[in-house]
Amino acid sequence: MAAETRIDPMHQFQISPLLGNLDGSPFVFTTSALWMLVILALIWLFMMGGMKRALVPGRWQVAVEGVTGFVDSMLSTSVGPEGRRFLPWVFTIFMFILTANLLGLMPFALVGVHPFTVTSQFTITGVMAIMSFSIVLITGFWRHGFHFFSLFVPHGTPFALKLLIVPIEFISFMVRPFSLATRLFVAMIAGHILVEVFANFVVQGLNAGGLVGPGISLVAFIFIIGVMALEVLVCAIQAYVFALLTSLYINDAVNLH
Amino acid sequence: MDLASAKMIGAGLAAIGVGAAAIGVGNVFGSFLESAIRNPAAADGQQGRLFIGFAAAELLGLMAFVVAMMVMFM
């Protein structure tokens, strides 16, 4: 019995079409698109509820002001006074990643809805990372022209060392969008696989019966509670890290060392 | 040894890197805490650097996970 039920932790990341089919037209309304719309609606509701400009703010307005103030202070400490011009983009990715990560953890399966973590797809995180990277490139070349390439040459390096350092700096610069995207989607996938595997242990332990089975289920269930708490932390940290690294890269482009 | 079992063993070996990254992440936070207790006034200003170090250390562990998944499923 227990040997037949094979754990398939990758099934939850599959995208299924809701309208149209996947091999036909390139414009298909998928589960991923549906969850992105849900995220958009949630962020819109959150922002609309708090943007009131009341002199004595209510709870909701304090929450919204807290989030915007947090991203704003992060940008101004890492970029400087000019960082506020990039606030729309950094705030957008921070809110999108945070909402998507937390929404993917919600136990909607209790009411029969299969939650889908949008940020567990490399296409989504890759597009966001490429957009951050192009903002860095455009800003750098716009403000400094070809002087932007001095980013690869640290000040006061001897010539012999420059031959070594410039290629290393160039590679570490070019690998940035890849590392930015990979960090987010792998962290999400790893957490969901961990939860899925241990949730399977609970079910299989109950199915096995006897004395040992339910005991193993109980241990796995307690473990899942701890892992879920850790996952909520990871969701917030990953959103913070993505926004923080984006603002650091923007700082490189604006201030050139 | 057939290919399927060799794949599993390879994925398991690749997962060792995740443990190594755990040492790195623990080192980042441990060192931060050690110095933050000595000078609590300066700790808040270094929070950004703390998370940069965390992100760099964590990325390598996640890369090990990616390698393990690629060995298993590709």
C-alpha cells in the first residue's frame, strides 16, 4: 500500500491552462495568470484602503505608510537622495514578490482551491530580474555614457592586477540577473517541496496504521508547523533581499563606486 | 550500477552543498550577533549588509539544490 503511493512533489508547480490550450496559441489564460491577477487585486485593495491622507491615520493607513516608508528608507540609505526616483519599480517588485510568496503558502486547499506560487517559476522571476538589470544598464549609460565601464575598474589598482580584476568584475556584473532570479525561485521551490514531502509523510503514516504510523504522522505534523513558520520568514526575507539587491545595483549605476 | 541509482546517488552527493551553505549562513548571522551585542548602537545601521551577506551565502546553497534537482530530473 505505502510502496505504491509515490510522492510527486513537483506536481504542484505545473501550470495548467484555464482558457485555451497550451500547445495552440501563445495567448493562454493559465493558473499562473489567474494568480497574478489575484495578487494585483490584493495589492490594489491594500493600497486603495490606505491611501487616505488623513491627518490622524487609521490602522490601515499606518500599515500602508509603513510599507512605503520602509522601501523608501531602504532606497535612500543605499542609493542616496536620488534613490527616490526608482521608488516605483523597487516598491512594485517588493509588494509583488511579498504578496505572491505569502499567497502561495495560504492553505486554500482546505476549501478546494489549489494555491499556486507565481514566484516559483523561473520565467516570472527571470523577467523581473531582467527588468531590474535593464534599469541599471539604462540608468548607468544615460548618466555616465561610456564612463560607466569604469565600474569594472576599482580605483588605484596596479596595471598587472587590472588584467585579472576586470574580467572577474565583468563576470560578476553579468551574472547578477541570473543570481537574482535563481535565488527567489529556488527558495520558493525548495520550501514548497519540503512542506509537500512531509505532508505526504503525515498521510502515509495515517494510512499505515498500527502503533508507529500515527506517531510518525504526529512528529511530521509538528515539524511542518515549524517549517511553515520558517517559510513565512523566508517569504519576507526573499522579497526584502530582491528589493535590497536591486537598490544596491541601482546605486552602482547612479554613483559609480 | 544502473543509471537510475547512479542519478539518485549523484543527487544525494550534490545535496551536501546545502549543508555547507548552512554553515555559511550560520556564520553570517553568528558573527553579526557577536558584534551587535558588543556595540548595539551600531547594529541597526549594518542590517542591510547583514542581508547582503546572507543572500550571497544562501545563493550557493540554493545552487547546490538546483544541481541536485537537475541531476534527478534532467
